[in-house]
Amino acid sequence: MISPTRSTESSTGTESGHPVPFFTQAGTFDDCWPDIERHLNEMFDRGKYSHGRQVAELEKALAAYTGARHVVAVNSGTDALVLLLRAVGAGPGDEVIVPAFSFVASASSVALARATPVFADIDPETYALDPASAEAAVTPRTRAVMPVHLFWQLADMGAIGALAERHGLKVVEDSAEAIGMRRGGVHAGLLGDGGVLSFFPTKTLGALGDAGAVLTDDPEIAERVAILRHHGRMGRTVDHIAGISNLSGASGTNSKMDDIQASVLLGKLPRLDAAIARRAELAAAYTELLSEVPGVLRLPTVKVRDVPADPVFYVYVIEVERRDALVEHLTRAGVGTEVYYPTPLHLQPCFAELGHRRGDFPHAEAACERTVALPFHPDLGLDDVQRVCEAVRRFYTGAAS
């Protein structure tokens, strides 16, 4: 496990008065760099920098880690969702049920697949799709339901799977944040027809830029995604220069992963479980220090399900009174924060044509008004956590300057 002393020294060196950034992975890269460099040198020696050998190795490594029968590496988590939706048959005239509280890509990916997002409310305890609200949104045009595994735990996949079976729906998991999360030993993204991973730099397993992957146990879905990611070209294309001449069997796009990002991820993946354990340690420290702070309305909890699940803390999100004023106070104190998410999806301007109004999904709207994410990453020191919590306490006890 990463030691608190080393993580502090390698990230911010948080003596009193030094800033605590919301995210950094400088210390992580110090540890991983020899392995990353080895993979990069292999890439340079081979001379193929996109869709090459490192990408193929990463697909195999991720399959081994997640247990997926098929992993298809692509250039972002968003494209992974778009291609997966297309691969399960979503398209013009279809509807896909999406929670109203998530990053915009959860719904914009549906629009990019030329289907229509249909919003449902969330469970206020887990921030994930509420199965009852989702069932109420089913129509004859519904093709799929998209649970989003947010922050630290899975959506209620037992109830969502039953809902999908009753109505003959596909289950497309937005598991972009969920690497390492499992239900009954089955990894996120493999609990329905397929799921995705995002390797955006802040993610639990982060690259140096955008990268993503599709996970599925269905060989037909995997083949469709693999074809679509490379201009619809059929046959072998990854690590195969001659594949550029393959016939195109579908109207695909350029969603290939580059080998620089694959090299970074190959260097970091062996340390993922240690990073997850460190995140759990940091989350426990936050919870202990914030448990009796006035003004803090809700701390993260893991909901007990009928099937045991493994939580993984991607971010540490709390609900608070006077959220925006707290954010300003923390910014002045040198503490970085992020708001997940300031506007619910049904009220985003890009979905105005769907005709939603404030009050349609009250749990999602309440979360948007009260949630804030505190600094959280494996390079964070336990003394940093204490400093953040003291700043929060000062705000709510009136001791803020």
C-alpha cells in the first residue's frame, strides 16, 4: 500500500498553508515511470503509435483484470458508450433510459447514436438510477436502459436486470468510473449486455489524456464495436498495418486508442489494487473527520444489496448546506473541489427540446444543489485530508476568516 508519508512528499508537500489540489498524480507517475518508459520504448522501437501492439496488450491485461471475455480499446469513454449503444442496436426511433444525474456524456452518447435519451430519477442514497423511476419511463420505443455507476458503488443491478428482462431491453452500463467494482464477483460492465471504462486522467485508472474501453462477454457485440472503432473496417486491424486496406462493413468512425495512452495504462495497471486500497483508506479518514461537522448533510454510504458488491472510491462526494459558499471558502483556503454535477441532465440546454421542467426529477435536482467533491487521489496525504476537513469545519462553525 502507498505510505501516507511518501504520498504527501510526492504530491503537494502539504506544510501548513500549502494548497491541496483536487487532483494530481505526480507521485503516482514517479512510481510508475520505469514501467511506462519500457512500454513506450517498445512502441518507439516498433514504430506503430496508434492501434498497435501496446493497445493489444492492454486489451488482454484488462480482460484478465476484469474477467471480461472481450475488451475493445477506444479513444475515450464517451466513444465507448456511443459504439456500445450502436452495437446493441440502438438508433433512430429508439429510446434509452438514462438517469438525470450524471455527466452529460451519459445522455449525449445516446443522441450521438441517433437514439433519444429518456430521463429517470435517482436513488438519493446511491446517486444511481432508481429502478422504479426507470420502469415508469419505459415505452414501446425503449431499446435499452443505461445505469450509471457513480462515485463509489454500483447501481442496483439486480432490480435493473429484472426490469430489462420484463420489458425485453438491453442493459448498457455506463461503468466509466467503476473499474474494480464488482457484484458477486462479476466486474462492472459485465452485469448486462456490455459496459465501458474511461481512462480520463482523474479516473481510478487514468491515462495522460483521453482513452476508454468497451467490456462485454458477447462476441457479436465485441466484433461490432471493434469494426465501428476503425472506420467500419472488418477483420484484424489492431497491431496490423495491412488492416488499413480492409473493406468497411459499416459506417464507422475513428475511435482507435493510441499506444502512448496504452503504454501509460499498462504501466499503471499492476498498481491499481494498491491505489484502490489507498482510496479506501482516504475515504475512511474523511468519513471519520467529517462525521460530526455541522452543515455536512450526508457522507458516502455503501448500500447493502442482496448480492455482495465491492465499492471502489473514485471520488469522495458529500452533501452540504450552502454548497456554493463552502466552495468559495475552500478555494480561498487553497483547497480544490469539483461539483458533480451543477445542472441535472434534463435541464441541460442541449436537451431543451425534450421539454422537461424543474421539479420533474426532484432527487437528481437536490443532488445537483448540494453535492461537492473534496480532494481525492492516491497521492493525497492523510495530513491533507485533515487540513481539508478542518477548513470545512471552520466554515460551518463560523470560524472562517
